[in-house]
Amino acid sequence: MKQTIAFALLLGLSAGAWEAAQARETPVEAILEPEAEAALERGIAALRAGDFATALNVFTPLAEAGDLKAQLYLSWMYEEGHGTAKDEAAAAHWTGLAAKQGFARAQNSLGARHERGMGVDRDVAAAARWYRRAAEQGHAQAQANLARLYKDGIGVARDDRMAADWYRKAAGQGFAPAQVILGYLYSSGRGVARDHEAAARLYREAAVQGDRRGQWLLGVMLQAGRGVPRDIEEAARWFEAASAQDLADAQNSLAGLYRHGEGVAPDAARAVQLYRLAARQGHADAQMNLATMYHEGAGVPPDLDEAVHWYRLAAAQGVADAQYILSLVYVLGEGFDRDLVTAYAWMSLAAGNGHETARDRMTLLESELTATQIVDAHKLAATLGGTTP
């Protein structure tokens, strides 16, 4: 329990008082008198020891007296229910008091609370205002949050250029999530001129900090030779690093390298293992790839039932190849009773998703169905296309 609390405080996993652990923006006038400083330290020591009752008793009078750090610690305790019942409204109250005193970390937290409706009414315009107050003080996470609102048009008018400007400010402070998204903006030319070299540089800056999406995207750039010289072996190393952090995209990418022996020794069993890890997280391409491995018996014994299971999951997410293959399974009766209505339903979905072969074969399949069966197939397609089996 003690380690868990310390870890949460260190990483900033909540919107509340943990932020005081790394407070840097405390105004000069809020510097504590020696006695109050000593009391705050006692409260922090009690919190780390798991003595929540003592911590609550210490932080409360300090927070009521206006101490910013105590207010944020107290907010976190109410949010997590440590030493008291969980109370999001009380957590928001204490965060708000610190925010109104100009504490940038609290302003960022209050913005998050308004954006999510945590202890306060959901108000994305208010969220944008609080993010901006913190961002203008140089708070990197608030800058990235404000950038995201501009990028998505939440609480403010959508403005890709403004989004890029705020992401650039946060990225310049070494904030890895902002580096990753700014890299994406450069790669896609959104809000900035397209610049793959700048994108790759930003991905690398995030990757070396351990950011798993930065690691994966740098690997993608290295694999394609986009913005950097092509280096498939280095790409594999970054995919491996991100896979170890359980990023499904990276697991799928690394599996592909093992499947084809690119940058690593070919290992179909390892590919299956990685595809499965990603597929279980709902990664549609990994589900399709895992289905193919079972269908072909690559790295695992052939198993049509297992293949169809993963084809279905991928197909339900709109993967046209999976939808088309399922249609063929039912046309041929491969391992199942031949069912042309179900086959037509899957084929129509694949065709609607741009699968050219499915489009070409629709007429041929229609010729084997009655008008009633075609109507039934369209009804089934509407069901299959809107639900996950």
C-alpha cells in the first residue's frame, strides 16, 4: 500500500493533491512559516506511511489557512477516499481554492475536473479557461491539454495552428506526450507544414524518455524510412521497447517483423504470441493477423474455429479483409454448414468497406439467392456491422 501511494504521488495519476508533491509554481507570498512547513512535512510523512487519519488532521487546518500544497494533498485524499469517504465535490473544492490563488498545477487539475465533470458540473469552456491560466504560466501538461482542446474543437473553436503552437510550447519543455502529438501534426501536415524529419525527431525525443507511443511511432518511421534513413533493426528495437509497455500497436508491428523475418530472426511462434497480446486488447489488425496465423497454421497448429473467432472480432470492427474471408468460409462451408445468407451479409459489408473483390463477386452470389434471402442478408448485415460478436 505504501509503495502504491508513493507511486501515484510521483507519477501524477489523479487530478487532485498529488500534484503538490512536485509543486514548483507556488507563489512567493505563499511560502510557509517554519511551524507550518514542519506541519506540512509531518502530514506528508504520515501520508507516505499510510497513516491517513493523521495526514487528514494535519492537512485540513493548513488548507483552511490557505496553504496551496495542503489544499492539493487534501483534494487528493478526498478523491481517493484516504482517511475519509470519497468525495469528488470536496476534492474539487480544495483544488479550486488552490487554483484561484494562481497555483498552475491546481489550475490544470481544475480544468481536468471541469472537462470530465469530476466534482463539478461538466463545462468544457471553463476547462479551457483554467487550462489557459496554467498554460500561460508555463505548465507543460496544461499547455498540452489546451492544445488538445484546440485540436479537437472542445470548449474552443477548432484551430489546428493554435493547437500546434501550444503543443510546441509543451514539447519544448520536454513533455513527451506533447512531443508525440506534435510529431503527428508534422507528419500529417495538420496546423504546420508537413515535415517528416521534424516528426521523427520529436518521436525520438519522446522515445528516449520512455514514452511508448513515441517509441512505436519512431519505429514506424524507421521501418518506412520516412524522415530518417531506413533501419529495420533499430525499428525492431523500438517496437520491442514499446511492446514491453503493452502497447498493442507496437506488439502488432513487432509481430509482423517476426512473421516475415525483418530486422529479427523469423519466429512465427513469437509472432503469434505478440499478435495475441495485441488482439486481446481489441487491436483489429492484430485480430486479423492472428486469425490468418491460425488459418494457415503458421506458428500454431491449424485451427479454423480459432481463426473464425478472430476473423469475427476483426470483421465487427470493420476490417474488410476479415469480412470477405468470413463470407468465403460460409460460401464454401469450410468447417461450417454452407450458409449463403450469412455469406452475402459479410460480403456486402466487405464491399461497403471498399473491398474490390467482394464488390465483384456480389452479383455472382446474388444469383444463388432468392429475393427474400437477399432481404434477410441485408438485415443480418446491419446487425453484424453494428455489434461485436
